[in-house]
Amino acid sequence: MREIYLDNSATTKVCRQAVDKMVEIMTEKYGNPSSLHSKGHEAEKELEETRQIIADFLSVEKEEIYFTSGGTEGNNTAVFGAVGALKRRGKRIITSSAEHSSVIESMQKLEKDGYEVIYLTPDESGKISLESISNAVTKDTVLVSIMAVNNETGSINPVEKIKKIIEKANSPALLHADAVQAFGKIPLKPKKWGIDILTASSHKIHGPKGAGILYLRKGARIIPLHYGGEQEKKLRPGTEPLPNICGMGEAVRNLPDISEEMIFMRELNGYCRKKLSEIENVHINSDEDCLPYIINFSVNGIKSETMLHYMAQNNIYISSGSACAKGKKSHVLKALGLSDDLADSALRVSFSRYNTKDDIDELVRAVINANNTLARRK
């Protein structure tokens, strides 16, 4: 039975170019980038070449790119680092109720520490409106953290327009954009848009797990979360996981043209959306203008967990939401105002460049069979 992998927002298959690069680093250029001998210099050269690849991809300066272990560490560093640097300027933070758990739980910790956190509610399409951000930002706001693309529904937020709102309010706030689901899929221009901190992760773009990036605008300052080394200009000390970092760089180097890939993804998404909408009891939760890499839908009456097991038995791999939630009820779908029935039966399909219409046909056949045979929730 052919494997059909449709859970690419959770993680992706590592591309061959990244694997080959990682093997090269592990077996040939294995020195510590901080070592002063020739093997160390060789490794450092690879590290800096990868930094340049990422910087060029984002149209920023090489010195503005820092390596992390992934999205969660990057988001934690952004949130705690920003408020730590601006703690004398205010204690108000703006975010949304639909952020990734690495941001939400960081905010909850800051609330316990005495910060005022404003959780903006998405509109009917799943987006955070500029009006709601404008109404929330004040002179004592020190951080605005809004994700570029929602990881469960694919909703695209207008992060490119938020900095003007912050400036209009005469706020010292740093702007953080969690771009984990956006990086490599939509054009990102953090410098042009006034984004101070942007985070992304390797394993969402066919790179290895254990590597990510944090863009920090030159002139912006955040405090580190860790101490004990000179690496990454002390913002993220510790020996760099060079094979993972270089694997990520190779994955970025081999990303397809974003505009051409978007055409393909819209075609794939439209085909999937049409087929699913023809099935009885199926409700599509993702708005039509969401990122086409993601479709969130519910098979009303059948719990997500039941459907996931059924799909896996048929060698089809999808998810019920964020992999980090590990099966817990989705705070994102709750924030969108979905009924309990729809939220309890929600499923996420997420595409990559390796998927085809044949994959969707198999998915649809399995959904139809499950809809006709599985016991419905009473």
C-alpha cells in the first residue's frame, strides 16, 4: 500500500540535497566552528555560508541572522528577550488567541510575572484585523507578537502592515512575527516591513529537525535566554549543530520559486477543497484565501482521533491540528468560534511539493469510506 503523507505542517521529508550536505558535514567538515585550527576554520566557513544563504533569501544582512534549534526556541527567545530588553518601558503585550503554543505559553508565564497580555480574537476568516491591533497598541506596549500564517488553518495575517500601527501609537514595542509556516511559502520581507524579530524552522521546508533561524533587525535589542559561550554573538550560546544548520541551508537553497509553487499549491488546494465539499457531513474550516498549503476540515460526528487512526490504517497521514498539542483540544479552533462538534472532529491536511492529485483522490476515498462506516459520536 502506497504511503500518502499529508502532514507537512507538522514536519516534512528531508530533501536529498540536505541529507547529502549533512553527511558531508558529519564525515568531512566535522570540526567545531569555534576551534582555531584549520578544521575549525573549515566548519566556520560552512556556518557563515549558510548564514548568508538565509540572509539572501530574506533580503537582510548576514549579521541579522541567528541560528536556533527551531521555532519553539526562536519564539521563546523573541518573546522573553524582547520584554526583558524593554521592561522599563512598559508591561503591555499584544498577541492573538490563535498563536502557536510556544507563544501562548510564554505569554501565560509573563502574565504570572505581572505583564498585561492582550489576546486579540481572529475574525471570521481566521485573521487578526489591523483595526483590532490598532485599538490595542498603546504607548506602554513593549511587544506585538502576531504569526504570519496560522499553523492549523493557514490564515494569513497582515504582518507587513503592523509596524506602522506601532509607530503611529508612539510605542516602543518590538514586532515579532512567527513565520514558521510562512517561510519558504510566501514572500517575506522583514526589513522592508519593519519586522524586528522573525522566527522560522528548518523541518517545515524539507530540512532537518533541530535547526531554525531568528532574524533580529540591526539596532533592535533582546536579552539572551542562555549563557555560557560566544556563539551567535552570545544571543544563543553553545556549540552550533552544524550538520543541521547546513542541512537547513541546503533545503533553503533548493526551495522552488515561491510564485511558481504557489500556482501549483492553489491548484492542489482547490482540487482538494472541491472534492471534500462534495462529501456529506464535511465542513471546511479554512477560509478560501488561507495559505493553500493547508486545509482544515471536519467530518461532523466523527472524532478527530477516530478518523486519524482510520487514516493511518490506510497509510494516509494527516493531523488533528498542531503536532505540539499532542491531541489536546485546539485553542486555535476555539478562538475561531467553531462549535464543539466541529472542533472535536477537525482534521488538518497540509501539502508539500511532493504531493499530487492522486494523493488527494486517495484521501477523499478514505474520508468517504470512513464517513459511511465509522460509528458517529452520540
